[in-house]
Amino acid sequence: MRVGITGTPGTGKSTVAEILARKLNLPLFNLSRLVREEGLYTSYDEEREAYEVEPEKLRKFFEGKEDFIAEGLVAHYIPVDYLVILRASPETVKERLKERPYSEEKINENAEAERFAVIATEALENPLFKKVIHIDTTNRSPEEVAKLIEEAIRKGEELFEEIDWLE
Ligand SMILES: Nc1ncnc2c1ncn2[C@@H]1O[C@H](COP(=O)(O)OP(=O)(O)O)[C@@H](O)[C@H]1O
Ligand SMILES: [Mg+2]
């Protein structure tokens, strides 16, 4: 089973992925670490303080791998059986990111990206997944989120919640 988990920073990708990897007994890859360690990037973006991923190299790394969970902002570049898109209200994103050494500007940028569904839209417009799970984590614990995902995957079902922070 190939599972990707994407979402705006603060939606809970890393937390949920760890629980899910244990439940499904799948090896877990954190994509920002993988991209850095395996050199799957074109350059370093000083302003964003992040590596610019090279999608082709990322795909090559996962080519032939049948069982994994890959979690990170760039997960939608990898062909998978399930792509999980985590969402959280912009206010929740801000709250959750406050614990990080991020500038206020960076926190607000992420909250606004979530408000306008930037990550979700990009993933849904360039689908490399067979099935999709799109869920709101705002009022759910990481355990509840992981359980919902696990149940859908075990049943082979999709789960798509309508989420629009602009309404
Ligand atoms: N469903 C949730 N409910 C409450 N807090 C959460 C939830 N998911 C994650 N968190 C908390 O939010 C913060 C960001 O979660 P993290 O998994 O690092 O997000 P991401 O990997 O998407 O950036 C962490 O402090 C984590 O404990
Ligand atoms: Mg993370």
C-alpha cells in the first residue's frame, strides 16, 4: 500500500503519519528530511529556508516501492494508492504553528495558504493518486484522524469532506 499525506504545515501530517504507520505497519518517510538527505532538490531557497524539490528525482526514489507512507508538502508529486489531504481551519493552523520558531509572517502565510486551499487544490488538480481522503482535523485528535484514515483504507474507500474556509 502506497500512501501519501499532504497538507498545509500545521495540519498534522507528521503526527498523524506516525500513528498511521504503526497501525498499518508501513515504513514512514518524512519528505522534507528525505529530500535533504537524498539530494532530491534543485537548489536551496534562502528566503523560504527550504530545499526546492525536484519532482522527477522524488518520483525516481519511490519508483518500484510498493509499501510506504510518504508525508510532506510535496507528497502529491509521488504516485500513490491513497493520497491523504489534511485540512485545518486557518485559526487552528496558526495555533498549532505557534510552538515552532517561525516568524509571525511565516505563520500568517501558512494560515492564508490554508484559507485558500492552495495545497489541496494543487494536489487535486494534478492527481497521481488512485483514491483520495480529504479531511478536516480541526476538531479531531490525531488519533481520531488516523483512525478515520485507517478505516477508509482498510475498506478500500474514499473519504471526501467538503471544506471551504471562505464560506
Ligand atoms: N488533530 C490534531 N489536534 C490537535 N493538535 C494537533 C493535531 N494534529 C497535530 N497537532 C499538533 O499540531 C502541531 C503540528 O503538527 P504536525 O504533525 O507537526 O503538522 P505538520 O507535519 O502537518 O506540519 C503539533 O504540535 C501537533 O502536536
Ligand atoms: Mg511535519
